[in-house]
Amino acid sequence: MTVAVSLEKVYKVYNKIPVVNGLSFDIAAGEMFGLLGPNGAGKSTTIRMLTTLTKPTEGRIEVCGYDVVRQPLMVKQCIGVVLQQISVDGDLTVWENMDLHGRLHHIANPQRQHLIYQWLDYVELASKRNDLVKTLSGGMKRRLQIARALLHQPQILFLDEPTVGLDPQTRRRLWEMIQDLNKQGMTMLLTTHYMEEAEYLCDRIGIMDSGKLISLGTLQELRSTHGEGLAIKQVGDRWEYLFFPTLAEANLYLDQLQDKTGIMVRPSNLEDIFVELTGRRLD
């Protein structure tokens, strides 16, 4: 297995408080890796360290085989980043945003123009190339961010909540684009608050809480570890969740109850496991 991203015993401390606390995991080349966690879990700080925006207090991080502290310029050349915040310039046209990014990466013409056309066409914005970005919809701006992040042909793409605030149709279209890029061999790290997004897109999922990685595996591995069957029981104004190794065992539990009022059995999903591990729903 070729490792694209590697973190080993990484810490980030602010005011003597560890925001990231001994984090270790690898992402294989070509893998779609999901990093989940409640607000304040340390996801954004981890992304900032991986993309050279902040230095780890302790530990080792390598991206594309380069050390993020000692070789930040080499790391920047092999990564693309799509942040949650809209970061394209609203007073420039779609083309001008792309052209500026290409110039900053020292991509010479005619290759720069060719790549701009290629990626604007890929994200279905070629017809909008002369429009001011501030006139675009939120979904179009997010697609432009993806096109811009791909312009210098990175090996790894970091997606920090790329579909937040978008309507379901636009979100699904972005899923298709992200999945297609991954099938072409691009390594990706995705953070999201949408559980169904992580279930649909990710090969493996890491769950963080309080700066630590508390669970790691494929969706099936997580379900096998924590339980594939779930009995949900209403107790007053709260719901109690009982995990069972299989759905059949959850159904057997229900069958044996004399009073089945307010109890439902179903297969477990990623959100159930997330709530079980962190003790709270995502904000």
C-alpha cells in the first residue's frame, strides 16, 4: 500500500490545552477518507496542519512523502484545498479567478488556458466563464472552488465540508463529481457533518472527539464492531439506543418483549454509531 498522508502522534496545543491529542492514522493513495467529529473535536485544526497552514506542536505529518514542517512548499504543490468558507473573489469573473490561481502556481500558457477550459467544463461552468462570481449561486461558487483546487493537478484533494448549505440536488451533483475524481485515482480527505455523505462517498471513516481518534474503519467494520442491529426505545422525552451484533438478534429481543410499545428495530447506520461514540449529535 502506498501511503499518501501519514500522521504519527500529532499534537497541537493552544494555551497549554491540546486541541489535537496524539493523532495517528494513514491515508492510502487513491483512498477516499472521511474525518468526522463534533464541533471542537479538532478536525479543522488537523486539516490546517495537513495543508501547512499551522504547524504541529509535536509529532510527524507527511503528505505525498513530504514533511509538512520542513518541506511546506513541496506539500502545497501536491495538494488542492476546498474550504467550507467561500474563498473565490466575487469581484472577478469565473475565468479571472481561475487564471489568477494558475498564475500563482506558475502554470504557463497555453497549458494554463487549456487547464482552465478543462476544469470549468468538468464542473459545468464553461458557459459562466465571463460572469462575475458574485452573480453565481452558492452551488456554482462551490463548483468553482473545486475547479480552482484542481487546476494545478494536485495528487491529494482536501474537502472541508464542501456541501454545507447547499440544496439536496446540488449536493448530489457534487457527490457525483467527487466520486468521479476519486475513481480517476485522486486521494481525498473529506470532513462533513452529513452522515449520509460520509456513508455514500468514503472508503474508510475516522471519528474524532476531544482531539483524539476514537474509531477508524470502513462503514461495515464500524457496524460490525458496534452492532449491525438497533433497538430504539422511547423513554419519556428521550430515546434509548440498544445495539445488537445482528439485526436478527435485535428482532429476537423485540419478539421476547411483552410490551413492545414505543420500540422500533432497524439496521444501524453511521449516525447511530457516531452518537453512541461521542454521546451527542453533530451541531
